[in-house]
Amino acid sequence: MTDNTSLARRLRRQQTDAERILWLRLRDRRLNGWKFRRQVQIDRFFADFCCAEAKLVIELDGGQHAVQTTQDAERTQVLSAMGYLVLRFWNNDVLTNISGVLEEILSTLPQHAPVPPHPSPLPDGERE
């Protein structure tokens, strides 16, 4: 197992309360059919949540981010240069206003909902 895989797994196991609450709303295509993954490695960073289809990264920030603005700005710049839109929310916003956070995420996603994957149709004339 690579170090990055181990780190991603550890980050998923040690998620914050805010990450846990948001993940419960994003997982299993619960947000209008959009597929999100958590702790996704993109370049040298691990995104808290990512919707690859919409090229959207969601970052949740705790108090430490008030003093590490330079690192956060660099991270956002690198991800933006790769074509991702980065949305940042304070943990407190997720904990106290999950509806508002979800509304903002939905308003950022393209207006059409993705079509969930389904099995390929059988060729004409064939039946199971």
C-alpha cells in the first residue's frame, strides 16, 4: 500500500464532525445524483471532497485555516490551474447551517443532474 493511500485512509477514519455531517449528505449520490468522493488526492493535495464530473472541490476549514491563508491560497491556485473550482466553508457553517452549505454547493454545480450509471442495453433481439 502506498503512503498516499495510507494517508487518505487515515484522513477518512479521522474525519472531523463537520466532514462527517457533510459526507452524510454527499455520499451515495445523495446530492441531486452527483458523485462525490472524500479525501481525494489531486496533485500533491488531498481534497476534502471532490466531484470529478463537475470539477468541483469542497474544502472545510477549521480554526487553523485562519492563520494558514498563504498555504490555502496556493492550494486553491494550483487546483484552479488544473480546472477545478474550489469552494471553501468554515466547519462552523457546516455544523450550524448545513442547508445553506448544500444550497451553495447545488447552485455551483451545473444545472443538469448527471445520469446514474446503468447496464448497457442488450443488442437487438437478445433477451436475458
